[in-house]
Amino acid sequence: MLRIISANLNGIRSAVKKGFLPWATKQKADFICMQELKAQRDDLEDAILNPDGLHGFFHHAEKKGYSGCGIYTRHQPDDVLYGYGNEEFDAEGRYVEARFKNLSVISVYMPSGSSSPERQEAKYRYLDSFMPHLIKLKKSGREIVLCGDVNIAHHEIDLKNWKGNLKNSGFLPEERAWLTKLFDEVGYVDVYRKLEPKAEEACYTWWSNRGQAYAKNVGWRIDYQISTPEIAASAKKTTVYKNERFSDHAPLTVDYDWKL
């Protein structure tokens, strides 16, 4: 079995204070993909960089306290790639890829456009630049599991208040069409939806800090595991962990019947 977890931490140091590391090491996961680290290399002590039995690989943003992503793994990778070759977004620490034989496990933190029109334009630039990379990866013949905060809810079933968000970043037609192309034309698989095609409120992985969004489960599904068809076909079980709160996101776990 191959267990992969994706978790936006909204600050790795904050999540650690809330008990993330003991939970993470208990999961016996092969890979834990993390996003929104909000920390530089020098900010992280050894206990965070390499927790019990785990190797840590991190792509930090140049801007302090911003973005960043990483991977914990129990295995020693053959290679680790930081960034996907785009100067603007690689500077924001949004991509780390660990390679093991013919498998690539990728942690991605896609931009949010909700803070300003300028950031929405940046998000569109990101999507335009990232799609060719994903197409190239798939054509390489490697098996891919891409984990991360995509900052897009794909369908109406993926968020509570879809009618009220039709004109908001994260549920805009252009963003949703990007995911549709990725799945229907390029041929990647939305693993959670493969396993749970009808799940509604149980699928949410992020809740706004405004109002009583978490208490009322007014959430969004914006954290994904996206994979190539062969490894997607081996996916057996998925869970969204809500017993503890390490962040405004919940960790997404998928178990694959797959050997490294």
C-alpha cells in the first residue's frame, strides 16, 4: 500500500504548535505533501525539517512568511526538483517534485486570486504556464500523483454556497474550465472524485475564518490528489481528517494499492 497525504498548513510553525507533527508521524504515510509553509529554511528547526523517520524537502518562497511547499517522505528519493521552470512562480515556492523510479509525487500550492484583481491575473498567468508542464509530464510516461491546494472548486458539489460564489475567485468559469481540460482532455484523474463521486459536505477541505463557516460546514473542496490513470485506478480509500484542526484546511489522505 502507498499512503499519500496532502495538507495545506497555513504556516508550518503554526501547524506544528497545534500538533501536526505527532499526527503526521503516526499516519505511517509514504508521502506527506504540504503547502503554504510561510517560512524560510532558517526559520525551521531540525525537528520540523526532518521529523521522526521522515526526510523533508522544501521549496521556500523568496518573500518572507509567504507561500512555500514541501514533502515529507519515509523513502530516499532518486531526485528532487524545485520549481517547474517559471521564474515568477518558482520565486514564490510553489512546486516540489520527488522522484522514485517511475513515480513522481508533487506538492503544489497554486495561487489564490481572492485578495485582489492583480492576484487573480497572476493566477491566470500561473494556470497558463502550468498546464504545458503537466502535459509534458504526462507525456513523459512517468506515473504522477500531484497533491496540493489548487484553490479551485471544480463543480457545484464541491462547495456549499456555489450560487453565491459564481463570480468569486476559486469558482470562476475560466478556473473550472482549466480543471475540466486537465481531467477530460489531458487525461489526469481527480482521485477523490473517482472514489467518492457523490460526496457533498464530507468532501470539503477548506473553510473560511469568517462567521461560523467551519462550525456550519460551509466549506470548499480545493485540496486535491490528481494522478495519472494507472495509479489512480489503484486508489482504494480516501479520507478528509477533521478530528483535529492544524489549519483552516483539512488533510486529505488517499491509500493506493501500489508498490514503490
